[in-house]
Amino acid sequence: MTKNEEIYYNNYFDLFRSAGWAQIVDELKDRLDSYDISHLENEKDLFRVKGELSIINMLLGFESLIETCHEDARNSSNSETL
């Protein structure tokens, strides 16, 4: 892994350890749990909520994505040095 890649991932890991990130994750989980589609009046409302839920799920999975990419980069780097 290059030095720039290490910095890239370490910046994210610093973010994920912060109180602010934990706060965002908690609020997104609360928001996800509070969605109620029974009030939707039309297809436009449904697609708006679908988009919002997609963004929330993307953000909630972001830490896991970065960890997986980091592990893949480390494994790739290790196999290149063998």
C-alpha cells in the first residue's frame, strides 16, 4: 500500500473513531427506524422516500465499505511483496 493510500484510510479511521461519527450513525439509525410509508400520497413521494432510505443505508454501510477496501488493499499489497 502506498503512503498516500495509508493516509487516505487513516483519515477515515480517525473519522470513524470520532464522537461526531457515532452521533451521525445513531441519528441515521433512528431516522431509518422511524420511516412510515403509510402517509405517502403518490408515486413521487414513494420515490423520494426510497431515495432517502438508499442514502441512509449507504452512509450506514460506509464504515464497513472502507474497512473492506482497506483490507483488500493491504492483502493486495502483501501479495505483491511475496
